[in-house]
Amino acid sequence: MLFFRFTFRRETPMSLLTLFITAVGLSMDAFAVSICKGLAMKKLSMKKALVIGLWFGGFQALMPTIGYLLGTRFESYVTGIDHWIAFVLLALIGVNMIKEALSVEAEEADDSIGVKIMFLLAVATSIDALAVGVTYAFLQVRIIPAVIFIGVTTFVLSIAGVKIGNVFGLKYKSKAEIAGGVILILMGLKILVEHLFA
């Protein structure tokens, strides 16, 4: 239990429950995108689910680490553009997903987990965690156990998302792909609106 307790400045503790809620919150974007990927798969492959989980879990752990290393002097810069980066990436990926679903050659790209697309998705879904890492630096949180917990939580939820999405996608493949693209675009808009008007 001591491994999961972190000390803020002035000795304010971060409990396991607080960290868990933070980890789940940060992993929700990755979970939603994993559902979209599962929707596009003709047949569920555990190997593909693990690859998706590793991409999302790995970046969800990497981003706060980078944010932590950048430190508090870059906080205003990061929080000022993170929502725009996430919006642009998610919108581009969403539009491309809809385009592929409507095209004749959409079959080939349905279950793609190529490096390029997974890299863009992993960055887009973990960009908020970069700002969280900067906050952790300011609060003097022990970063190593924190990012391990966040990464593992995202890894597990991403695999679950792929399985859930695949069950629904088997019956409604082409409509599901279009829905997945729309979800990504709406997710980007949601991130943008929350940051601009919160």
C-alpha cells in the first residue's frame, strides 16, 4: 500500500483511490477509441487487442512522464495547446475512418493497427496526460509508481474496449465504422469545447 501513496508539498497524501479515479479518467479516451477499433475488426484477435493495449497504456504512462520532466515552467504552454492537438488528430483520424468505411476498398483497412495510425491515436488519446504530468511535477508526486498505475489501468481498459467493440461490430460492420469515425470527431470537439469554455 505504501507503494501507491504519494506525498504532495506540505505532505498532502494522494491515496490509491484518488490515483485510481485519475487513471480511469485519463484512460476513458483510449477506452472509447479501443471500442472503435474493435467495431472495425471482422474477427477479434487477442494479439491485436494486446498491441492496442500496449500502445495506449504505454503512451498513457509516457505522456505524464514527459510532462513531469518538462516541469511547471512549461505548464501554461502545454495546457494552452493540448486541446487543439487532440482535436486535430482525432478529427483527421475520424474523417479518414468514415472515408474508408464508405469507400469500396474499406475492407483492407478495417482492422488496421499499423504503427502510423496507432501512434496518432495513442498521442491523441494521451495528450491530456501530458498536462497532468506537469501538474504532478508542481505537486511533487512520486512519478514512477503513478505512471505505472495509470499505464496498467489504460492497458486493461483498452483490451476490454476492443472486445466490447468487436461484439457489436460483427453485425453492423460498415455502420459501426462510420459511427466510430463520428465518435472520434465528437470526442475531439468535446475536448476542445471543455478547454475553451471550462
